[in-house]
Amino acid sequence: MKKQLKTSPTSRQTSVTGAVAANLHEGSRAEVLADYLFSGWGTVTPVRRQDDFGIDLYCTLTDRIGQRAIVTDYFVVQVKSTNEPWLFNGVDSVKWLIQYPQPLFLAWVDKKAGILRVYHVTPRFLVGSMRLLPTRLELIPETLDEGTFVDWSKAGRFSLSAPIIRVSLSDLLNETLMAKLRQVFTEWVRIDRNNCDLMRYGLLRFRMPGSYKVNESPYGTIGEMGNAVPSLDDMQAGILTAAEGAECVGGQLARHNDYAAALFAALFVDHLQRTYPKAFQGVPRWNKRLPADLGRIVCEGLNDTIPRRRVNNPYEGIEAVAIAIKKDRRVAAFLAGTNRSRGF
């Protein structure tokens, strides 16, 4: 005889055909309102519910050119239907936030008040620049009218200060206001994109307005903050970035006959390459001490200044310049750390 499975009145019920959970669409309704705002400024692609890993909308900004809309900027949005903190539990979640490579914003839809607020998430760059990641992070949206520069929090709790955009349902139908707010939001997207670039290249600093007002351009006073004394291990990516930039631009300027810039760039790159070899390990193009145009133009150019002399060391000229500079009395004193200014 088969036993019949008994259920209690308090046990979890299975799905019922023809019925849905009473609050099933609470979150999706908020996303629809955010979708309406951002789709007026570009394209919006909602994330499928089963693929939601912390992002709800993939968006672009577009400019109208004739009969076409050309994509100019990319960003993503997480949408919330409450003003509860955006929580990140665990180092892996915090790392995901700070390493996300695109401009990222938080939208809070207050359905009762009929208001949509959009917040920057700049604290992620402050946390990333300090390198010592908290195991828990809380980003707290506020209802202020004026925003301030992000403050450090040892407890891992950061205020997102004032929203950068705040609109009501009636505002969404005001084409003049929406055009103004599109420009304001575009400026914030580009500030965030620049910070993403700094973080990705290992330059441990970020920038944001020292203060700002809701729905107004953030381009007033721009403040900068970062890690002034990171460990050498944390600087490896930044060192490689510096060498890449100096080698590229130095070689290009040499093509414009700015040989002084090329020489100084070569000295800098050569110093980094020889002093911090760990930063260049595993990067094939840096198997040479001074690669590409910069190395060829500067090294060959210096060595060719002594005619009818065979040079066995291709870096003889650049080494001679470095030695000569260090022999200068002021340079020698500086390198020895004497008479150092108070700013060091």
C-alpha cells in the first residue's frame, strides 16, 4: 500500500496554473519606468531574469544624425524598488563591483511618490584605489538635493549622497527637461568612464565633482582622490601603463621632430624597465629593453652622433645620457634626498 504524502497548512505551496505571486512584478515595474527614461536617450536592453547577476539594464546614449542614431556612450544600470542599501557580501562581490569595466549607476524607483532617482556609484573607485577590500560593502542612496565628494568609511558603508537625476512621472513627458537631463547624465557617464579607465590601467585614483546639485551639470570643481603610497605590488599595472604610454607618445613625438620629448620618454621607460622588471614579465613586446619607434629612434640616433665608431652596445648612448644627468650637482643632491621639499 502506497503512503500518501501529507502537507501542513504552513508548508510552501507549489505553483498553481492560472495564478501568480501577488507581488511578482514589483521589481519589473520599477525596471519598466527606468527603461522608459533611458530609452529616451539611447538604447536599452533588459537583462533576462535568469541571467541577472547585479545588472538590470544594458544601455547606450545616442546622437541623432539624419535618420540614424549613432551610439556615443555605454553604461549599465541596477534598478531597485526600495531605498534600502545596495549590498555586496564577500570579497568576490566587492571585487566584481570595483572591477566592472563600464559606467555603472543605481536607479531607485519610488512608486508611491512617482519619482525615479539615479545615483552615481563613485565609492567603488575609492574602495578600489585603496586595494584593501572590505568583506562587505553597503551603498546607501539619499534623498538630498545637493551632493558631496565621497568620504572614506572604515565600516564599508558609503553614502551615495544626492541623486544625479531625479524625475517625476510628469517630467518624463517634458521634452525640454529631458533634453537638458540627457546632457547632465552624459557628463556623469563620461566622468564614470574616465574612472573606469584609470582603475583598469592600474592608476589608483579617481575624480568626481567636489559638490553637485540634482539635475544640474557636474562640471564645476572636480576633485581627485587616490592612494598616494600604494605598495609596489599594487603599482605593477600602473608601471606598465606608464611605460606603454611614454613609449607610444615619445615615439610619435619623435616623428614630429620633438627629440627632447623622445629622449626624456626613453630615459623614463628604460628606468622603469630595468628597475621594476616584474611589471613587464609575460608581456612579449617588452622582451626588448626599449622597443618600437622610441627605442630605435633614440638609441640609434644617440649612437650615430659619434661617426666612424663601431658601437657594440645598442644602449650605450642612452646609458651615457643617464650618467651625465646624474653627475649634475643639483640632480645628484635631489637623488640623494638632500634639501628635499616638505611635499615629499
